[in-house]
Amino acid sequence: CTDRRATEELARHAEAEAAKIRAGLVDPRDLARKEHAARPIGENLDAYKAHLEAKGNTPSYIVLTIQQARDALEKAGVDKLADLTADRVQGALKAMRDDGSALRTCNHYRTSIKGFATWCWKSGRLASDPLIGLAGFNARLDARHDRRTIGVDELRRLVEAAYNGPRWRRMTGRARALCYRLAATSGLRHAELRSLTPESFDWLSRPATVSLEAADAKNRRSAVLTLAGDLESDLRRHVESIGAGEPVFP
């Protein structure tokens, strides 16, 4: 401090706290929690982001999780960790729902903010999990898109339309047609398909295979999938035109 008396007062307070810890009258973890609770919420979010990175989560997952948690905290008016309560966050989720957000979307935000709160508790930043009773929504009551299995004829028309279609973003029509065929025969999801590079394919194997790294898989498990015989030759020509390390389906 610029003021000498204030500096001396802080020093006396620090010495008194240290003495209490040595005497076993104060748990140092309580002091650490007080420090974390007083810091801006953004500092704790940055630490949570570093934790997710250390666990090996994909960059896209980390970005989405942190952004959803940050938005939920902002809507709840949480400026410091001490402000994080179930009532505030529940009110923020209700406001999202009232503003027209899909119930499934609200549940995604709930999952992200609960993950952050649980980590704060387990890492010693909070004495308990304040969002343990945070309620979600029944997404079945708000189905925006009906999911169904695509028929063989529909899939054929989709592949043909893509094959004869124009370039869209970074993919030609032929590349999109191959992507749809691979998705239909392998079951790979959108993010998993985007993670594939030429190194993911083994053309010497019989039958040829495509490998998915654990970090890119939704279930966080690596997998080796065989390629359908009628797809292998067409897909190989496309993959071999892609540079090493580049996405096959950008």
C-alpha cells in the first residue's frame, strides 16, 4: 500500500492468520477458498479451461463448454465465485427458455455450468458444489426437429445431389458425396469426420480401415473401422489428393 499505516495493518493481519494456522485454529483451505471466492469469475474460468486442456479434451469442446459457462454466469449476474448459487443460475436458465431458447439448448448450458461448479468444489475453490440441485428441462416437450432413420432411396438421392452439386465452402460436391457415404457406412459423426486426415487411413490393410483417435471420438475411445468395399477406391483417390496432416473433409 502507498500508506505506511495500511501496510503495517495488513502485515499484522497476515501474521495473525499465519499464527492461527500454525496453532491449528484455522484451516488453510478455508483461507484459500476465501481468496478464490473474492477473485473475478473470469480467473476461475481460465483455470477451468486449463484443466480441460490438461485432460486432453478437443479444442472445439473446450471452446463451447467455456463459452456456455461464461454466458450462463453472465446471465446469472455472477461476478465472483462467491455469487455462484443454484437460484441465480436457475433463474438464468429460465430466462433463456422464456426468450425462446430450445429446452435442449438450455440443458447444454446447464451441463457446462454444472461441470464448472463441480470442478470448483473438487479443486478446493468451493467448500461444496452449489449447483448440485440445479434442475434441467424435459427436452421431449420441446422437440424442434424430429429425428428419424434415412431411407436407402433418400440416401441415394442425397449422395447424387451432392455429387452433382457446386462447391460449398471448402468442399466440392464430390467430396461431400464421399463424406455422406463414409458417414452412412461407418457411423462417424460430424466432428469425427472433420478430424480425419490422410494419416487416419490404412490402405494396405485388408479390408482398408480408418482410425479415429480417442481425443476426437465422442466416447473418448480410439476406434479402427473397416471401409466398405464399394467406397474404398473412390475414397482413396480423394484422400491421396489431400496434403499430409490436412483435413480430408474440412
